[in-house]
Amino acid sequence: MDDHTTSIRGLIALQPAGPGGSAGFLQRVCTAATVALSASGAGISVMTDDGLRGVSAASDQQSADLEELQFVLGEGPCMDAFATRRPVLVPDLADGATARWPMYTPAAREGGVRAVFAFPLQVGAARMGVLDVFRDCAGPLTADELPLALAFADVTVSTLLDRQEDAVIVGTGDDLAEAVEYRAEVFQAQGMVMVQLGVTISEAMARMRAYAYAENRPLSEIARDVVARRLRFDQDHP
């Protein structure tokens, strides 16, 4: 275990206790990363291979909103880091980021974010999600901060894998199962909207995301309403 890993685990352990299970651990990682990387906030999204989000956590409400916004809009550094399996480092959101993320960038800047750094959570060919680090001032990560951020991602992956393995061994569930439940619910809603509107599966997702954005609600809530038949796209014309 290298010095970065040891210090990061210690810093995470020092953070105030929050929710239990993996969600609580991820929240402590976000808080510790914010402190260690001189950030204004951090967020983590655990994702399925097709980019749907399950468990998520953030250091603060603004960071949580920025995480959710990426999944509502379908664009942002988190989405790109997950898709490319490479860190996405944007030291200045005013420098060309609007062309890359035309909807996400103005919203992030309006929220006071000036720089964002996204690190995929992965091991080998397996992808688990993304760690996002936000800053309220422009500027790159230093030569010391970049390897530290990568180490935060590695510690997060190893701990999540350990928790998942422990849950299997003792026969108990963990809130990582939320990722599977979220995926099933969104897929079901996507299929229902596809049938209601007579459109493709990708267009159904686009319509759900557009509605979530217009209503300022999480995509998960929209999916839940569709599945529960509280919302029909062919009747309500979102």
C-alpha cells in the first residue's frame, strides 16, 4: 500500500459519519477529496456499463445537483470520462467547454463552478462509475494533486469491490444493489415511453431526459412515475 493510499484511507475515516453502507462511504470520499484537492466540491456516480446511474453521493447539495444534471442532460465530464475510460480534465470551463457540453457548461458556471476534473472508477475492463471534482476557480491540478486524485479513484474502486464481495460472502445486500434496481426501472420506463409515443428506444430516453430537465426533477423520479402510470407521455405531451 503506497503513501497516497494510506493517507487517503485515513482522511476518509476522519470524515463525519453519514448514511450507512456504500452510500455513506462514497459521501465520505467526496468530502475527503474536496479537502485534499482544494476543491469546492466533489461527487461520485456508480454506473452500469450502459451509463445508467445507481448509487450516487456528493460532498454538498450543489455538487449533488451538478452530478444529477449530467444524467438529465446526457452530457458532461462524468459522461465523457465513463465513455472514454480516461480522466477528463477541464481547468477552465470558459475555454471551449461550451462547445463540448452546450447545456451542462452554462449551468455549471451559473452554479459557480470554474473547473472540473472527472476520473473513471475502473479496474481492468470493468467500469464502476466516475469521481467528479469541482473547483470555484480556474486552474489545473498541480503535479501533486493529479496523482492524489487518481489514488482517490483507486481507493474508491477497491473499497466498493471489497464491500460487494463481503455482501456476497455473508449473503446480505448492500445499497450497491440500487444500481441494478435503478437500471431496471429506467429501462422499463424507457420501453413504456417508446410504446406510448411509437418512437425508438433512444428517442424515448431523450424525451424522458428533456422532461426531467424542464421539470427540474431527477431522471429517476420521472422513470418511477412512468412505471407507476402516474405519467404518460402520450397524454401529458412532455
